[in-house]
Amino acid sequence: MQTTEPEKLSKTNMPAQKISLENAKENKLFYFVANVVIYRESDGRCLILKRSEGEKVHPGKYGVPGGKLEWQDLDIKNPTRLNGDVLDYEMAVEKLLVREAKEEAGVEIDDNFLYINSVAFIRPDEIPVILVKFAAKYKSGEVQPEQGAFNDYAWVNEKEVKNYQCIKGVAEEVAAAIKLFKKQK
């Protein structure tokens, strides 16, 4: 096997030095949001949280923990690997969901996620969003809704969730999560 001289990196194939919108295409920019339906194996129920009335999107409705992926989640100096000239941040979405479950609900979740579905939507403030939804098992912790963001919670099964004023799709996601985990048994 013949060895060749390492390829010289030019300005065009250098890893990113910062995060910038300068070269981004405006019509391809979205918020990226991930949600997690937390399944409690002991009784086959899932956690829903009531959003506070001050929230911009779906105030006063029940939903599940989740949040936006932010630039700070992509520490430019600490990628998980260099993939050619691309900086990779493996498990960024999974880390986001573990963090949001702890911040928003005060609970620990398993980091083995199951995919439920996705939706693209436009918020009332005209921002386009890609939302990807996952399910994860509850591990530990007493539910404590994040002050100011949520003001109630419930553990529900696929029938009980219909008794709550939920964001559209949440009841189906709870049912899907329960089905996914029961199928694994």
C-alpha cells in the first residue's frame, strides 16, 4: 500500500471556526425542536406538563418536555469528532432531551430513545419549526414542573390523556409511546 502526503487544507476545506448565518440560505433556516414522551414502565403511563399561560406557543395546554437546539449546544472548540472538514456533534439531540427532561420536569430519563414522528409548522410569530418527537423511559426523580414555564402535570395512559386539554397530537404521541414500549417487552 502506497502512502501519500497528507492533503493540505485550503481555506475552502478548513473546519468551521465559528457558527455564522453569513453563508446560510434564508429559506432553509428553521428552529430545530425535539420533544420526548416520558414513559413510566411501572404503571404504563406517560408524563404530560401544562404549559403556563405566558408561553408564546400553546399557552395553557398540556404537552411533553422538549426544547430548541441552540448554537451553544454546538461548542465549536469541542466537537465529538472531525469528519473531514466537518465538525460533528454526536448525540446533540439526545443530550438536549435528557437536559430538557431534567430542567422542565425534574426527572431523569433513559438515553435510549425511540422515534415517534415529526412535524413542520410555523409559529404565530412567523418562525418555521421542525419538531422531532421521541419516547424514552423514566428513570428517576420526583416531577417538579419548571417554575414559570409549567404549572401542572399528570401521568396518563392512552385513555386518560384525552381528559386533558393537550396540544394537538400529544394524545396520539402518548399512545404511540405506550405501544412502542409494550412492543419491546
